Amino acid sequence: MRDSTMAMDNSVVNAKETFQILMEISKLLNTGLDETTLALCVRLCESGANPEALAKVIMELQRVKKEETGHTNGHRSQ
């Protein structure tokens, strides 16, 4: 029983280390993803989502957000 607990502890530690590495890579690549969003992306990929399609969706959402932010910052609503 103790061995299985230690193995589970090791897998949790490994998962956390792996995620921190993914977060560092994400920052180096300037993805703009926060930890929560990156974690959701990882879970979606683990569940079978197509990583390329997911990346395209994220980039499109970021583009739309940037576009909307640019329009609202530059113009006052009347």
C-alpha cells in the first residue's frame, strides 16, 4: 500500500514539474496564455482535441479580443 502511495506522489510531482516546464515554454513563445488557460488546453489535448485546431481557435480568440480592445480604447461610446 505504501508503494502505491509513493508512486502516486511521484506522478503528481512529475505532472507539476511537466506543467511548469510547459508554462515556461509558453512564456518563452509569448503565447499570452495564463496558467489556467494552459491547463485547460493540456486537458483538452489529453482528452483527444486536435492541438493544431485548438491553437487556431486560441489565436483567433486572441485576435478578436485584441481587435475589440483596440476599438473600445480608441473610441468613446456615445
